[in-house]
Amino acid sequence: MSGITSSFASILTPEQVADLVIKPLIADSVAGQVLTAAQTGSHVYRIPIVTADPSASWTAEGAEITVSDADIDELAVTPSKLAGLSVISRELAKDSTPEAAAVIGDGIVRDLTRKVDQALFTASTTNGPGGLPGVSGVSTVDAGAAFANVDAFSDAIYTAAGSNGNINAWVTHPDTAKALSKVKEQTGSNKPLLGADPTMPGRRQILGVPLLTSPYVSTTDDVVWGISKAFGYMVIREGSEVESDKSVFFTSDRIAIKATLRLGFGFPHPPTMVKITTSGTP
């Protein structure tokens, strides 16, 4: 259960920690939107992996059925500690209204969200979890010298499907998305490659799959990640805390609010994650 310690009147109850920090973090971060969110009370979260299915066989009536067991492995995810710090006025800290609590939660969530998304699209983070660029065995698709049509995205969808994956989201850098927005469906057409997403105004999609952007995706070779949500996990360990300290900024009459949680990523079937790149050469 999440908790809070304080040297003054409580700002967030234990329940509010989940409502104002954990849930918005999942909703606001790109990681939370494209991965399967899981919470655990254990030090390690274990994801089962079926490496080989049981084998059925045609059997004569009355004959013994051949026994065949599935081969099971597992991926162990150990969440890493992530701490965010927000500084607020003493007046706001003493305000017990829901609006004041929301302001505090918003500031903390913005800080945590940036770090989570940065870690997801970074191969390795000091003291943090490993991200997609560092995962061994992801599938790759070469889009050629530059994006000119949807072929690379179609290839990515079927590449993931070949490993029983289903791409639920594309993620790229805003600059790459801007370049993609200028690509037309075909030569001589004015219809853009990026289509509107009817479920969310302002967001685009490619071949019916939503396109999200993150400034932490590499712009080198115009990287676009195709992510199969069922095989990507964002694991959050239970026991998140929000603590306050009114002594740190005593002279300015402000109070430090610190949120601490433990989070990790797991990719039990890497081939379902597809990295699309361009060669960058004419």
C-alpha cells in the first residue's frame, strides 16, 4: 500500500498517492500508454515465457494420448528506484482542498513522467531500468533512404505478427513525426501518410495504429518504434511514498515534496517489438 509521511498536516492520504501520482503517471507517460502496466508487492516481478507449446497429435480411438508439456521460462524484472522532487509554498501545503492536492500531484507526475519515458527509450540508465534500444532480439525494418510510403510500417506489422505480436502503437521523435506528416500516400497524391485518429483529436495514426511522440526517441536514422503492448511491461512496485520536508527551504518559506517509487520494464518476447529506421543516404 502506498504511504505518506509528513512533518505537518497531511496533504495526500495513502489512497491519494495512487490517485494523484501513480494513475496519472501511467496515463500521461508514453511508457504507460504503450506498455502493459503491472503492479507488484514483491522485490522481483516474474513474467512467464512459453518457449515451446505442447504438441498435439492425431490419435487413434482408444489409444493412449501422447503426453506433451509446454517449455516454460521466465523474465525477472527488478524495479529500480525513481524519486521526483517538487517545491511548493507553505500556504499551498497547508491547503487541504482537492485542488491543492491536485497541484502537488501534477508537479510530481511531470517530473516522474519525463524520467520514465527517457529510460524507456535509452539503452541503459544509471541506477535505472534498461530501455528498448538495449533489448536484444528486437525486430528491425529498413525503410530505405527516407520514408516515402507506408511500406515500412506494413512490413513492421507483419514482422511482429510473424512472432505472434500485434503492434498497438508507433512511437517516434517529434521531428521525425513532423517529417512523416509531409509524406503523401503516393506520388501525385495530396493525401498525407498520417491519418487522423478518431479516438483522440490531434493525434495521428499510420495504417490504423496510433502514432505517439517522445523527445527521448533517437532522431538518428529517423527511428520509429512499433510496440506490441501484450509483450511489453511497465512494472511498478507497491509501496510508493510521498514525503515532505519543511526545513530544506526554511528561509524562503517553501516546502519540499518528494515522491519515491520503484519501476522497471520487461520485454518477454523481443521480436514483437519492431525498430524501423532509414539509412539516411540519398
